[in-house]
Amino acid sequence: MLQQTRAIVLNHIKYTDNTAIAHIYTEHFGRLSIMVRHSNSRKSISKKSILQPLFLLVINLQYKQTREIQQTKEINNSPIFHDIPFNVTKSGIVFFLAEVLSKVLKEEEANPALFEFLFHSIQFFDHCHEGMANFHLVFLLELSKYLGFYPNNNYSEQNRFFNIREGFYSKSIEIPEIYLDEEISRNIQKLTINGFNSFENIMLSRNQRANILRAILKYYQYHLADMGQIRSLSILNQIFSPNG
């Protein structure tokens, strides 16, 4: 039976000269692998171009639960991005986030709340202009809500050190390996409090932003043991470097 679903591209790889396999996260089926056929025609070249990281799609496919790679009948880019493909900074952030999502989205079942968060956050990023350098930090913190380890909002003058094992702020550092320093802890608290509503008002230096990101990834890796290293982190660092 032909079924339609919205989807988000995580990545794709060349399979043969005229086919590619794309890994996507869908509204109705969770994570899927799909076969995309193309030729050298202008229409097929356009089809290949919509398989870029975090592109938003509407797909018609013959879904079979027992099939490892699903067969697609029609793929359309919807909604179409206005800025991400043409903005080097945004493209770099999207490339990085797509790798993170590829590692943390494993479930082959629908999660409507998670899908809506991802879909609308990506749309928002395409249209935002102020504070976009903070987007990936807020995105990862907000994503942790759906992964089950969102930071507890107990920060105070007494509780100033974030414990990555327990997910809350403590009065003192007991085991250095699982605590963040005071500055990073304070900035993470600011980002979680502001969220997407006013993250552009948080002023961070390049070094502060890099330190926060390393801390958030450490937090993720602690709670998702099989996450591994994020290779595109070096690309993101290069984009935000003074000479990037």
C-alpha cells in the first residue's frame, strides 16, 4: 500500500551509478533507509540535490515493516529552504547537527512529538538571522528533552556546577570528571532558560561557544554510550574560527 509521510534527511550514500541510499527520519515510521533512483536527466539531478542533510521532504513509498531498505515512489522537497543552502555558517551547523542526529535517532517507530520538534526547529533555523551561532547549542539542549536527559532547572547561587551524570546543578565539585566548571554551567543554564524564544540575546565569545558545545557533547556521550565521536565537529570549529 502506498503511504505518504514527511521526512528529514540525515545523510545519503551512493549505492550504484544511478541509485543512492538515504537515511531519513520520518513522521510515521521513525528512522528509515530508502532507495532513491536517478539518472542524468535534469529532473533526477534535482532529486539527488534534495537529499542534503536536514532537508525536509514529503515522500510516497511502499512501506513494508520487514524490508530493510524501503522503495520510494515520489520524493518532494517541502518546504523548500530559503537560506540554509546558501549560507555557509548555517550549512556547516546543519551538517554537524545531521551527524549528531544520525547517531542518536535509532528508533524504527514513530515519535510524533520528536518529529514535530525537529521539523519546526529546522524550519525556524532556515528563517532566523539573529543569534544563529547559538542555534545548535539550544537545539541540542532542547533535543535532550526527547532523549530523556534534559538538564534539571535547579541552578542557583548555591548550585553552580552542572553534574553531567545526574543532570542537575550541585553546590560543589565532588568528582571532576562528571562536573562542568562554573562558567560553562552558568551559560548552559542561560541557554536552557531562554530556549529558542530569545537565544539571540545571549552574548557568547567564540571560545565560550566552543567550550559549551564540547560540554554538551560530553553530556550526550555520557548518556548515550554508543554515540561515539562527532567527526564534523572540526568543520564546525573551522567555520567559527577567526579565519573561518
